[in-house]
Amino acid sequence: MQRRTFLAGISLVALGAGAGLWLTRPGQPPLMAALAEGSGEADASMVQEMALGSADAPVTVVEYASFTCPHCAAFHKTVFPQIKANYIDTGKVRFVYREVYFDRFGLWAGMVARCGGEGRYFGIVDLIYDRQRDWAAGNDPAKIAANLRTLGKVAGLGDGDLDACMSDGEMAQAMVETWEQNRQRDGIDSTPSFVIDGQKYGNMSYEDFARILDAKLG
């Protein structure tokens, strides 16, 4: 199966709103303006690690995925539910999800997902992947931003919440810098990628995933 290759060195400008794009509603600052105002060293502690399963689970799986990656969407539709049912929910695996930003649309999706806090995060992640073909269709930034706002509302977020989250340049900068640190530390060059108890793997079927987990569980 082909995997989406990571594009290193994408700047905050490339990930940002671009010329004249308003991430929030008219009359509010675009993301790029907020990024410029918040330029400098980002506070990585702002970016919460999102995880499922027991902190005491014997095996830890870290997924690196992009919200605009079709293979990531396929994994979350077909493979992840089985892993969750058979390993996460049974206390065998702690599953950590880390966002990768190939493009500004993936960054915006991450900002919406985090807008609901830890309690809503994985539900919004599921929604983003389930409807990826719809919200990410085309290349019109304004339309994609509006589509993501709509998904946020489906998840129960209000306009005020979305306005605050999608114009938070300091958080966007912290997210991008956290992703870059993770990429360099774990050597991530494609998505989806997995680090299972410190060992890196590429995309795989549930059968291959289960075989690796069972071997590590002993």
C-alpha cells in the first residue's frame, strides 16, 4: 500500500491562512496575523498529548497521522476499531495519537479537533476522518475552513468556541513546533506511521498489527 510521504520544512506561512483568507468569521483576525503576533518560541506545554487506554497498559502505540491523508482515514475506518476493541479497551494497549501537518488544511482540522478538549477529541477525530472526502474536497481554503466549522458544530461546538480556537495563533505555532519535534525525534517520514514500544512501523493491516502486538504482549 502506498503511503503519503512527509514533506519536511513546511513553514508556518505555508501552513497558515495565506493571502486574505479568514479562518474565522468576517471582521476577525486571520490565522496568519495571529501567528505573526505570536511569533517567537512556542510553549509546547500548550499542546496536550491525546491518548486512549490505560496509562498502565503493557504496550504503548503511537500513531502519527494527517487529517488530510486518505490512508490515515482508511486506517481509522477499518483497522483502528478492531485495535480499540481488542487491545485498547481490554487494557493491553495505550494508544497515543499525534497529528502530522502536511498542509494548512490538516493544521486547521487539528485546531478544530482540539477545540472540544480531551473529552471530545477522539469523537471529533472520527468525524473528521469519516467525512474527509467531503470537507477536504477541492482546494478552496475558504470553503474548507467553512466545512471544518460545520464539522465542529456537528460535534457540539458553538461559534464562539470555533472563533477562539481557529484564530489562536499561539496554539497553532505550538502545534506545528510540537509536530516538528516529534517528527525529528521519531524519524517520521510518512503517514500513517506507528511507534510501538519504541519501534517504528509503516501502515499495515489489522492482522499484521495484531501479530506485532501479540508478540510484544508475550
